[in-house]
Amino acid sequence: MATLAQWAQGARPRTLPAAFSPVLVGTGAAYAEGRGDTGLALLALIVALALQVGVNYANDYSDGIRGTDDRRLGPVRLVGQGLAPPGEVKLAAYLAFFLAGLVGFSLIALSGAWLFVPIGVACIVAAWFYTGGSRPYGYRGLGEVMVFVFFGIVATLGTLWTQAHRLTWAGLAGAVGVGALASAILVANNLRDIPTDAAAGKQTLAVRIGDPASRRLWLWLVLVAFAMVGLAALSRPTALTGLAAVLLAWPPLAALRAGATGSALVPVLVRSGRLELGYAVLLAAGLWGSRLL
């Protein structure tokens, strides 16, 4: 029987910056238009967090029953380590998805953004089939693409749209930047797991392109994110505050360039999450601040 602390670890809190960041940037872009709504932002945050926790439990369940997590480094694996029955972990994922759907429907109803009903359903389906089902896309090297789409573009622009009922160039640039950094977190995670994933037949993008290319991909994703700050600044010059997050990029980059492997990549994963969150806070503050000038 897993303890409460183990259930909390199984939710993989190190990945939660990927849920906070798009809501922060989308809300900042909405405030830049004078249409920010803190209440709707809070609902969007609950949806994002529930989806992130749901996908983490779903991955734990699906990877666990396939045996992919039997010799894995990193966080607690509830199923893989035999800490909780697979059915309980699957139920935890379903409950998180149910919460995301319930709060998401409330957000849609309050904002009148009914076009997001099918998009919300697609988010939950994508969350489950990352490692679930007979042909999980995470096992075919598509994880980073889907993270970019759903935890970057959809989450950021969805937050912006439900508050401002419009899209902006600054919001779009921020969505691309957040998506790139969310993908960089997954790249760091999958880089660490190349040996065990390859042995288990899990063909992640890192397994497909190899170790050196994965390290370069992480760097390119970070460079794209900071390029998007410049693009956002074309319409909202105060967005340049986001460039200060470059200070958070150096420690993980240094570790990657030094050739960190295995458990030494865990800090890179943590710091990649901090980079995304710091980037989102600074960019959102700059976008919000543009309204004050």
C-alpha cells in the first residue's frame, strides 16, 4: 500500500511547471489587452494541473503494466515498484481527468468559449494515449510534439482566449516559447532514460535520435523560447523581461555540455522545469506590465 507521500511523488511534482507556465503567460497576454480575469485564470490553472497529474498517473500505470518502469531512474513509480496496484493508479488518473473535465467545462461555460469543448476532449484523449492504448504515441517519438501542442499552444492560447476572446501576436509568441520549454523538460527526461527505454522497446525521440542529438535539441528548444521573447516584444516591448530567465538556462546547459548521464541528469530535469516557470513568470509580468505604461 503506497503512502500519501509516495502518491504525491508519483504525481511527479517536478513536471508541474509545465502546467503553471502556459496559464501564467496566457493570463499575462490577456491583461496586456486589458481583459485579464483572475477567476478564469484560476480555473484554467486547476484544469492544467489536473491534466498534468492525470497524465503522470496514466504514464505510471501504462508504463508499469508494460514493464517499462522496472529499472527506471528518477521519481517514484507506483506500479513499476509495486507500491500500488495498477487499478488504483489507473483510477487516480481517471479521477484527475474527471476533475480537469469538470472544471474545464465550468471555465468554458463562464467564459462562453464553447469551441473549446472538443479541444478539451482532445486534451484528455491525448493525455491518456501518450503511453496508454495499444499504440501509444510516446513510444513512437511523438511525445515532444504533443507536449508542444497541448502544454504550449493549446494551454496558453486557451487561457488567453477564455479571458480576452481574441488571440494576439504576443500571446502566440509566448505559447510557442512555453511549448518549446515544456518540450525541453521532456527531452531532458527522455535523455536520462535512453538506456532503459531502448531496452524496453520504448522508441522515444531521444532513443531515435541518440544522446548527442538530444542534447543539441534541448539547446535549440531553449533558443527558440528566447527568440519568441523578442517576437513578443515587437508588439509589447516590456516582454523583454523574459530574457532575464536566460540566467536559469545556464546550469542545465552546463550539465548537458559536461556530458551528465543517468542520475546526474535528474538535476537537469528539475532545472529545466525551473527555467520554464521562471521564463513564464518573467514574460507574463512583462506582458501585464505593458498595460501600465
